[in-house]
Amino acid sequence: MSIEIDVLNGDASWPMAEPLLEAVWPLHVLEKLPWGHITWAHADLRVLIDAPEGDLACHVGIYFRTIIWNGRKVEVGGIGGVATREDCRRRGYASVALNAAIQTMRDHEAVLFALLFCEPHNFAFYQARGWHPFTGEIYAEQPGGKIRFEVTAPFRWANHCHCSRCRKHSGAFGETQGRVPRHGFRLLAGEELIRVFRPDDGRVKAFCSVCGSSLFGAEWPEGDEIGIRLGSLDADPGVRPQFHTFVASRAPWDEIPDDGLPRYDEGHP
């Protein structure tokens, strides 16, 4: 028996895949699953196999992502939406489709490794096909749940600020922030989640309205320079704090370590 395999664009082939995925995971079943609340992205590519008697028998989604792994950006692949029509199971369709998906990712030379999420009862199935358990932590984005931005220019400088506003905003000694030129900053997602406090006699304080994380300062968002809280970055910013500011305003318990950095009673000269 010959099996015809198609590897198609994810968005274009969605109308073909949707009926099968809804049949395998109908809404009333999804609502009872531990992961039923998760919104899954559409696949970048789809492996589709038709049954000899017609209609789609098996689907495997292929994903390509840039992630932060051990502090550095890497390109990875992913497998998701593995689904076989109930009357076509135990014919080897899923194994064939998975092999086609793996080969497709291998042909994508930039991919360092691949991830696959599955339910515990499927662990043995995937391990028998060469997949290995991963015991680390994975943070995945959900729609409307995260602010994303990127810095494309080197930081001009960075510092520890001990002023009373930064202290109260952070709930700690103050803020550690770096400055980048406006053209070297790009907001990618979540603009609607950002809230801004604009004091009459100080710098703005921009933060996430969902989790409260401190994000930006200085002349955000209109100025020529953006202050970015270094704690909001996933990767190494490539800059280290070079001085302390507003040390005269620091809290009584704020004992600055002997780090050899210049200290200014007020702002940076």
C-alpha cells in the first residue's frame, strides 16, 4: 500500500486540517483536559496524509521559533497537533507523518533541536521513536498575555538609580536600567498592556498592567532615548551598570556595596 504525504503551508492548509482536529479534540473533550485552556498557534507547515478510502487520515503540525535557551537566542523546531482519525489508527500513519515532519525540520539547517508536547500516556509512543524527555522549564506566550520588545542597538550606558520614586516603584533599592537610542528599540506586542505614570517633575515609569513588571523609563515613548529596566530582559544586555545615581536619596537600609562605581548624590552629570 502506498501512502501519499503532503507538506503544506500551515495557514493555507488549515481548512483541510480543521475538521480532523475538531473530530479528534471536540470542544466538550478539550474543556475537561488539563491543557484545554491553552491557545495553540497555527502550524507553520502541516504534514497531511489521506486515507486510501478518502478524506484526511492524519495530521502533524510543524513549528519554527526563535527562543531564549540558556540565555541565548536559538532557532528550534516543534511538533504539535498530532492527530489520527479514529478509524485510521494503528495503521502507522502517525509514525510516517512524524518521520516526514522530522525530516522537514532537519532540512531547515538553522534548527538546533525540536520540542514536542504530549500527554503522559503518549510518552512511551514518542520515546520509542527517538524523542527524549525534557525536565526543564518552558515559558510559552499566550495571546494578550505578554509584552514583547527587542533592542537592536547597543546600550549607551547603564546605572543603578536609588531615587525615592524608583525605590517605591520597584519595592527594592531602586532600579537598574540602561539607555538605548530610540531607533534601537522596537515594541513587538502588548502595547495595550502598558501603563505609564508621568510625574510632573520626574521621568516616566512604564509598567505591565497584567503583572506589574517595571519596563521602561526616561522619555518613553516619545523621546530620543529609552530607559529599559535590565531586569525585564531575557538575555544578557551586553552592558553592566557604570555608576550609581541619587545616592543621597537612598533608603536607610540601602547599603551600596564597594563595587568601585562612581556615586552621584543626584543625577548623572
